[in-house]
Amino acid sequence: MLISADLEGVCGIVHPTETNPGGYDYERGRALMTAEVNAAVAGVLDAEPDAEVSVADSHGPFRNLLPEELDRRARLIRGKPRPLGMVAGLEAGVEALLFVGYHARAGAGPAVLAHTISDAVLDVRLDGRSVGEIGLNAAVAGHYGVPVVLLSGDDAACAELRDLVPAAVTVEVKQALGQAAAVTLHPEEARDRIRRGAAEAVRGRRRIRPVPTPTPVRIELDLYGPYTVDLATLVPGVTRSAGARTLTFTGRDMAEAYRVVQLLVQLAQIKPG
């Protein structure tokens, strides 16, 4: 089993200073993140005591979870860059994927800290459908034949996964009031619900189908900065279309397309020089 853990969807988290290293309350945020991941690990093992559980730290620098506080029964995937980014570990073969602490896509709302990978990204469209990290990562899992069985996060993130995977278990730990405001559960209540949800999801995983992924895969990526669009068009196969901020490319499959998305988002961080 693979758990992909983000931070913006963790119970109690509502502001960027709680999610960015060096920011006010970041250390508390990463502790809350670690505790929710531990709840998911416990739930998986409640359902299948002999399961192998890997956890992909998938927020920002991919170095947020506290290794010494993580459930010792899980293996930690940490650091970047890595070929499958937020869902590293899928390539090793897993039976189910669980999203913990996830958030809604860029442009969604009301939704807490909604974005897609980076604030430099305005939208990503997969074969014409607008997707965020939830949709992209679910599609990569589908490429490997792995179902997404659980998501914890705010109400907008839960709805986003249900739209893609109606049979998945969702655990709403907060209700969004806006980009930086929410009504949240108590963290301990959230963890209890995540543990129960993870156990339910793992027990019912065989009735959940992987997200289908077409081949080849056409991606459109809208970036905030026209300069970074200029830079991105230096990548073979990437072209500008539909305006100054839209990039288009086609991947042979979803795994390849995902790698190109990661590269383009990294290029989008570069400032004119």
C-alpha cells in the first residue's frame, strides 16, 4: 500500500505560513501532518496486519514528515526530484493508493489553499479536462493499474476525488470557508476518522477501479508567467498554443506526461535574468 501525503489538506491547516518551511507554525503543521499519516498507516494495518506500507512525503520540498515520529511499520519515501513525484513508489508495484492531507485544484473554491503543484500554474488539462494534483496523481496510478481508495482533506478536495472515483472513501477533516479559512475538526477526531476510513478503504479496495488513462496523453498547461512559457518551449515536443500562457505537449503514456509536467512546473519557478 502507498500513502501519498500532502500538507494543505491536513486538519487545522489554513494558511501558507503553516505549510512553508521557515514560516510561522510550520513545525506544528508538519507534526500534524505526521500524525495524520500515522493514523492512515494504522488504519491500513488494522485492515491487513501483514501489509507493506510505504509513505511518499509529497508536499513542497518532500521533506516535511518527521522520520523519527513516523509509524515504524512504514517505509518513508523522502526528497526530490524523483521520477513519479508525489506518487513515487507506484512503480514498485502496490495494491492501493491513499491520499492524506490533499487539497483541491487551482481555481476551485471555496477550497483551502487550492492550487496545482505551484502558484505558477493556473490550470492543467488532461485530454481537455481540468485537473489538479488529485486528478494527475490518480491518472498516474491508473497507468500502473492502481486504484485510489482514500482521500482526506477539506470538503472541496473530497468532492474532487469522488468526481473521479465515486467508490473511493473520503474523510472530510475541514469545511472550506475560503482560500485561507475553514471550519475544522479537532485533530484527534480527524485522526480517528482517517484511521477508520483507511481501514474501510483497504478492505474494499477490490471494488474500486483504477482511473482509466488514454494513450497517448495530451496535456495543456497554463502558466502565470509568459517568460517561463518562452523557456518551456525549449523542451522538445512542447509548444505554445491558445495564447501566450498555454503550453501543449503529448506524452506516450501518463507516466511520461507526468514527468514532463513536473519539469515544466520547475521551469516555471525561474525568474527572468
